[in-house]
Amino acid sequence: MSTTAAPSKVSGFRWDPVFDELGFPKDPDNMYTQTVATMLEAAEVVGLPHRVKIILAQPKNELMVHFPVRMDDGHHKLFKGYRVQHNNALGPYKGGLRFHPDVHLDDVKSLALLMTIKCSAVRLPLGGGKGGVKCDPRKLSAGELQRVARRFTAAIINDIGPDYDIPAPDVGTNAQVMAWIADTYQMSNNTRSNDGMRIVTGKPVEIGGSLGREKATGQGVADVLEEMLPQMGIPIQGMKVSVQGFGNVGSWAGRILQKMGARVVAVMDHTGCLRNDEGFDCEALAGHCREAGGIAGFEKHGGTTSSGNAHGKGATEITVDEFYQTPVDVFIPAALEQMVQSREAEMLQCRVIIEGANGPVTPEGDEVLNRRGIHVIPDILANAGGVTVSHFEWVQNKTAHMWDEETVDRELKRYMVMAARRTLLAANKYDVPLRQAAYCSSLEHLGAVYKVRGIFP
Ligand code: GLU
């Protein structure tokens, strides 16, 4: 661990003088420090002025709340919630709400910073924010989950707004949770306008959600691969893929890529790891996960689905190490952050990693992958499809007009392809790996915005 003030390179981590200036704790394993370090490195490359660097190194607002919720057995439990508003120079704060037992302030801060960088990389007129509640949604009844969502909304109600800070789904939340939040906000909004439903995106379609939003992050992953893989000499038709995490992002990416001719040959989630050299029936696997809560047990389903597809036929259980060692063209980490550290990075047998999750690869992992010549298509580009369609949802709500799914998909692809091309251009211009290139492209835009806006007063 480096404790020196001078910039030094320690395990893929550069200790920028800004850390000392702002009094950051010297912990290179801290995810917030890691994310800021990545941002500052790219800031150096594009020559971002010092004043913009220090603004982006800290969130504008960090809100922490505690609120009681009545549990089904009648007792009350106190929950802790967060909303971090990182930056709104480009537009309203935007980003998901995570319900997970490991939600901590520093993680929420890094995820909020990633949202600022992501929205700028895709050139959306949105800023960055993130929030969450420390809880295990798998252990809450539907009634308890609803009361947590509504009471958390009440706790932050004066700090969010449809043109100020717009939450969305993230790990452990979904369209139903967004519906409860929107309803709580709208019911507490004592005007005669129905505009309060714009408070969140990722809503069910019945109450103003966008067609194509649920699959949007997975669709964006596929769009970026379609743009970038030919340049890496990898045809999608017949390519082998492994997927870590089979929730919203992983399962949709798997289903869409399978339809495009790829074979998903290994999957891992919190319940186990499976391999199938023939390629999984991702639609059937997603259906199994909805019922069973995870991939475990899928291998026991040897039958066929109503569509005639083989179910779990050919699938076998493997260990976590065997999962990482399965030879594939593309590995999609779509679970939680910091899962690919140097050990996992050494084990991987793939040519490309595309980050469906936010921050799944640590700086140490990144350094190993760069050394091994494995391309990493970073989160801020790869998973930006979700927030892009969130933006479309917000626009549709503002204009009271619903787009058809073809329009959503076509516009999403346009945004993703343009962002991928800007990343490749930056990679050539600055001669840096794709992660830094995406940050560089994003920071060039943020820098230009700060240049013309200036800094108040
Ligand atoms: N939680 C998603 C992300 O990390 C989506 C955020 C949004 O739609 O606002 O990008």
C-alpha cells in the first residue's frame, strides 16, 4: 500500500496528489478511491483543469437516512438508506437505487461517480447519482419490501425530483419497486399535476415505463459487442460466451446474444456455476431463475420447454475456478463490483471482457488483463444502455408520448454505437486501453461543459 504523496504506481493504482489535497484515506482497496483514481488518470491524459478534477473527485451531496419499517411479525426494524448526488453539470442527477445487504456509503459514492462519467460518455443530458438501502430483498416479504420502498421514498422525498434527481432500478430493485416509489411520491405531491410519476424511470409500462427498458442494459451490451467485435476479429455467430450473474443484465445479454448466434457455455450466480458446451437455452434458464431464485438445479431439468427447446440438457455443475477457466471468446461479468481481482484475471480464458455490472474489475485485475492482452470494454460504455433508455422514458413522460419498441431499440443502438466509436477514437488518439479511452471521451465532454459554464460565482 502506498502512503507517499508523490504520484506512484501501486498495483494498478496511481496515487494522485488530489487525494492528499482532499484528504482521502489511503486505502487502495476502497472502491471509491479506486474509481476516483481511474477518473484522475484519464483527467491527466486529457489535460482536465485542476478545478474540474477536484469537483469530480467528490460528490456534491451525500444523504444518509435511517427509517423504521413494520415487519410482518409486528416488530419494527430500523433501515439505513443512501442517496448520493455526484454531479449535475450536464443535467438532473440520475442513477439507480440498490437494495442489498452490502450497501455502504463509499460504494454508493463510486457508483454515483460512475453514473456521471457514464452519462457523459453516452452524451446524455443527465448527471450522476446513486442510492440504496442496506437490506436483503430476498429475505423480505412483498409487503415488507413495499413498506421499505415507500418509507425510504418518504425519507428522501425533499431531496429528489422529476427535474432534479431521478432514481431507477439497480441491483435488488425492479419495476415494481419503482412503481411503489412513484406512487408514494405522487401521493405526497400536493399539486393537481400527475407529473410526479416522472420521479423514477424503469417503471412498469402501465404507468409510463418505456417499452424496451427492462432488457435495455443487456441490449446495450449486445449493441456495443456488435460494433466492436468485428474490429477485434471475433464474429458473433458461433462465439462462446460466459456470463457471471444471471439477473436482469446477464440474462438479457445472454438471451439477446443467443438470438444473434452466440453460444452461452458457462454461467455463474450466487447459487452456483454451470457449464454447457452445447450452449444454454437462455430463455429457459431465465425462466428457471424466476421460479427458483437462481441457476442452481437447472441442470436437473432434462426435459424440453413448450417451444421444444432443450432445457437443462447437457448442463453440468462446475466449480467457481472452473467457471473462470472455461475457454470463451467473451466473458460478461454482470453481477456485483470487485469480483474480478488479480487471481480471477489470471484464470480467465477469454479474449474480451464486457462489463455488464458496474465496477466488476479491480485496478489490480485490470492491470493483469491489460498485461495478458485481454480487451476490457468498460462498464461506463458497456452497461450504459439502461440509463440511455431511462432517458428515453423520461423524455416520453415529459412529452406525454409513447415510443414503439422499434424506435426505442433503434435510438438505443444509435447512442451505443456512437459512444463505442468515440471510445475507439479516444483509444487511438491517446494510445490507452478501452477503459481509459471511455473515461477520456467522457471527461473531454465534461471539461468542455465546465469551460463554457464556468464556475459560480
Ligand atoms: N442502475 C443502472 C445503471 O447503473 C441504470 C440507472 C438509470 O437508469 O438511471 O446504469
